[in-house]
Amino acid sequence: MTSHYRRPDVRQEDDLVPWRRILAVAFAVVIIFVILGLWSRMILRGREAELHAARRRLQPAEEPAGQRGEVAGVDRRIFMRRETGEEGLGAMLNRRKREELRRFGWADRSRGLVQIPIDDAMGLVVEESR
């Protein structure tokens, strides 16, 4: 592209985009992407094979007849017991905490701090922010 200047001996160079260089870089990026993808897949397959081999070596643990409260280190008593319908320790704790959030009381009587139901407290915060 040529522009006309006041001096006829000065002219603008033609705009040339180095397409070969751009395509070479794009091609290199694609090649690197493919190589890294194949390498990560190879690593993943190897790791999966190791895990499958390790899983085959594990034998299921037999549960002793007298200890039904714990399985694999997890205390099942914290959950609701479906067989008997009784409340587990975790469910009981959640119920007590919810009840505590719904009642009025003293948080610290000596300092004059009270607790109010959480819904009322959230309403007060919203009103204060307006």
C-alpha cells in the first residue's frame, strides 16, 4: 500500500504479514499439544493399571460378629438407624443445634449478651444495612 507524502522520494513499505512464520508457530503448538496429550494419557493408563492391580490384592475385611457399630473406622452410630428407626448421634446433635438456633436465651449474662432466634437476627441485620 502506498501513501502520498509531500516528499515524492519517501514512500511507505508494503504491509507484509509473515504467514509462513505464523503457520510454523501454530503447527509447533499443535504438535506440542498432541505430544503432551499422548504423554498424559500414557501416565494415566499406567496409574490405572497400578490401582487395578492393587485392588485385586485387597481382600474384603470380615466383620467381627460383636462389633456392628464401626465399619472401616467409621462410627455408624452417628447416622440414622434405618433398621430400628431411632435417631443416631449425629442426627440428634443436628436437631439440638437447630433448636438452639430457634430460641431466646442468655449467651453471656455477665456481659449482657443475649441470643435471639437466627431468623430474627438475620432480619435485624438486613434492617440495619438499609
